[in-house]
Amino acid sequence: MSPTLSLVDLKLFCRVGVPVRERAKPQKLLCTVVFPVPNLKKAATTDHLSDTIDYHALSQLLQSTARRGERKLIEKLASELAQAALRNFRLPWIEIELKKFILPETRYISLRARFSRSGIAHRLSSSSSS
């Protein structure tokens, strides 16, 4: 298994939802991303940030991308987050899970997908959790 880093439940504030009233003000979503460590041995040996992925910078990029604009679907948001990450970091792929707290009968609705430089590698799941 290749080593990965994970940002778990990063708070994103964005305007997302099909009804206009749902997009009227930013709502909190939680975002988990998983991505490969470029070279674990080198990073562990040198202890230099330049030899790995700066996850603080990645978290800032994801938050700023989410804040810009509005979207109707979390699928669109996930795609935009992935494109920004793949454009700005040396990642071959990134897995993104978004949790949206909109349906009162559930804890959240979630989308999880893996994106690669050639597009969506595969959709892992979309589910409601109760």
C-alpha cells in the first residue's frame, strides 16, 4: 500500500444547493481528502516540507475555492476542489469526500470520489448516513 496523507473533516463554507434559498447564505460542509505522499522515504530523511505535500496550503486552497461562487450540486463542488488541488500540487490523484448537513432525517449526505489528472478515476459512493 502506498502511503497517503488525509485531511479529515476540514470545514468549508460555501453556497451550494438546488433551491435558491439554500444558496442564499453560506453553509458548512465537511471535507475529507486523501492523497498520496510523493516520496515518504525522502521526506522522512530530509525532514523538508518541499519533499512532501504542504497540507496547510492545500487546506487553505480548498477553503478559498469553496468560498468562491455558488453551485447547485456537491458533485460540482467536489470537481472544482479536485481541479484546484491537482492544478496546484504535484498529486497524481486526490480522493474527496464532502458531507452536507441538509436533510433533517439524516446526519448528512455525502459524496466520495477519486479524481486524477485524466479526470474522475471512479466514483466511490454517494450516500445518506442516518
